[in-house]
Amino acid sequence: MKEDPRLIATRQTALDAAQKLLMDQGVLHVTHGAVSNVTGISRSTLYRHWPDARSLRDAAFRRIATPPNIPPKTDGPLRSDLRWLLGILMGALNDTPWGRIAPQVVAAASTDAEARLVIAEFMKDRFASVEAVFSAAIDRGEITADVPVEQLIELAIAVPYFRKLIRHTALDADWLDQHVNLICNIAKNELES
Amino acid sequence: MKEDPRLIATRQTALDAAQKLLMDQGVLHVTHGAVSNVTGISRSTLYRHWPDARSLRDAAFRRIATPPNIPPKTDGPLRSDLRWLLGILMGALNDTPWGRIAPQVVAAASTDAEARLVIAEFMKDRFASVEAVFSAAIDRGEITADVPVEQLIELAIAVPYFRKLIRHTALDADWLDQHVNLICNIAKNELES
DNA sequence: TCCCCTGCGCAACAATGTGTTCTATAGGAG
DNA sequence: CTCCTATAGAACACATTGTTGCGCAGGGGA
């Protein structure tokens, strides 16, 4: 019993349009009427698929907001691993649809519990990736287990997000090199926490 | 030629209500209709004062968003000065009207250039305060001029804002102590940048 | 005190967004 | 070929966002 191809086609077309609206004009413009105008799909059909504005917007978000899965590289020296990982994170923030809507997710999170959940899940993944890099460095004996790993992880991640989402300053390769250098230097100086 | 007291009274009453709506229910609920319902002021009068929803919301924001001016303390040891300064910053984020609407300002900044300006101004002040603390420490010879002050300033500020506005995790005194300790330890180990 | 000006409340109106419901039609599956 | 179901389209109700015109009342100047 296969699904009616009309259902699939409608969902596909509608979500494509919704995603484009979300990226180009912001979450407020993702509306049944707007999607209907763009696609030619009738409003009643759209309401049948997504019963209210909220679910349509959620669907559009989910289409994009699947965060890129980052396979951690943990073989090289710490500086190299960290540079590689944060480079991917920075690239995602700069160049992917996810990066373009991230500010809106953060925005929604101030009033919406589900958006906070999305962020929490996302950050959990990010923290785990960075943690894997540090653990590997400790296992190799490159840094000692005394370094305050928890805090370093948060430093590593907080600064690029702060720059991008709050200060709206550029993230470029030069800045990233400095940032990674600082983190590595801290880690290798074995600071007491 | 004094201003008609009716104008003043209306503005006062309306903005009080708008501010409360902004803090309690979010920017989307700051609307001429809602303010009219709460205050009894007619919608047409509100539209006469603030021609569209945007200007009403801006007015409500401006009412609260005057960031607290922080006179830097630069006399004590670095750890003490930094702890004091970041403590005020953290307190403002946790307990003041400004802290309650900050997420919404950040949210607005993703699509609104003026909100970005507000944030840029605000951050400029914050960075200057922290910079003053580090400069004083250098002048006292407590730390050397070799430390990457620019990066440390950003670390000091980015993490609390990241935690509050993006991760929505708690900022408490214990965490702040750890954070300040880490920054100070980095500064005193004279890392090459 | 009286008069005029101006801000206010009220009602009507248009436009848009948000849903719901009904009917007719067209396209897919057996 | 026939039945089932998704879709298009229209009509409707309702809220929000603005606009406009009118009558009224309150404040300031003579």
C-alpha cells in the first residue's frame, strides 16, 4: 500500500516554497496564503497537510534545521583536530541554510520552548564533538587531564556563536586561527581550574 | 508654550502598558489593540501617537533598553575587578528589564539593522569596560602586555551572553567564579597569541 | 467667564491573515 | 472501468492592522 504520489508531490512543492520563504523573508512570511500564491497549491489543501500556521512553520524549520552531522577527526595533533572541527562549524554558520536560519531559531527560543529544545539538542552534539577532540588529546598524552575541559569546550563554541548571532561580526579564517591558537595554548599550559 | 498634559498622560500610560506587554508576552504581543485593551485608550488615539506597529514596539524597546552604565572598578587585583564587573553584567542579564528583553533584541537583530546598531553600541561599552580592567592590570604590572587582551575580553563577555541568550542555561555565582578564575589564569600565564 | 483649539473616543471601513466547510473535479489504484 | 481520495475553488467567520470622519470634552488664552 504505497502512499498517494499526489500527497508526496504536494508536500515536496509546498515545503520547497516554505523553506525559500523562511530563508528569504523570515519566519513571519511563512504562511499558508504565501505558499499558496507561490506554488499554486490551494490554501485548503495546505491546511489539510498542515492544520495551522505553527505546524507549517515548524515543518519549514525542520526541513533546514537538521544540523549537519560532524564526524570528529581525532587523529592529528590537538590544534589540527580543533581547527578542522571549528572550521566545519564556522563554515556551517557562514554558508549553509542552517546558518541562515540559526538567528531565527535563537530568536524563537526566547519565547518558544520547543525552539529551546532544538538548540539544546544541537549544542549537545557540538559539545560532544569538541569533547571527543579533547579526550583524544588527553589519551595521546598531548595535554594532561588537569585542564578544565568543560570550560574550554564552552569557550571554543561560545565565541563563534556569540560573534555570529549576537555581535554579527565576521567569522573568517584568520580569526579562526587565532581562536584555535588561544584554546590550544590554554590547554597546553595546564591551568589549574 | 507647554505641551498638552493629555498628550503626556496618554504616552505615559500607553508606554507603561507596552513595556509590560513586551516583558511579559514578547514583542509580538506589543500591539495597538492589546495596549488599547489594557489601558482603555482607544486604538485611533494610539495610532495617532505611533503610526504603525513598528514604531510602537520601538518605543517600548527604547523605554527599557537603555543599557545600565557600568563605572569600571580598576583598583583591586585583576581577579577582583573582573569578578566585580562581570558580576554586574551577569546581574543585569538575570534581574533587570534589560535582561528580560535582551533575547528579543538579539532576535530582532537577525532581520533588523537598527537592532544590530543597538547591540553594537551596547557591546562597545561592555568591551571598553573590560578593556579598562585589563589595562589597569597591565599598568600595575600584574599581567604583562603580551597577553592577547582583545581575545580575553571577547572570551570574558561572549560566554555569559552565549549561556544566557543562546543556550538558556543558568548564570549563577559559582559559575561566574569559575569563569573569572579561568580568564585570570589565562592572563597570568602570559600566553603567546 | 467664554471661546477656540486640539486631543480623545467611537464607529465604520478596507485589507490581510487564519481557519473551516462544502462541492465539484481530476487523478490514481484495483 | 470503477471506486476512492486528494485537490481546487469558493464562501464564510473571525482577528489583526490600519485609515478615516465625526462629535465631544478638556485645556489654554482673551
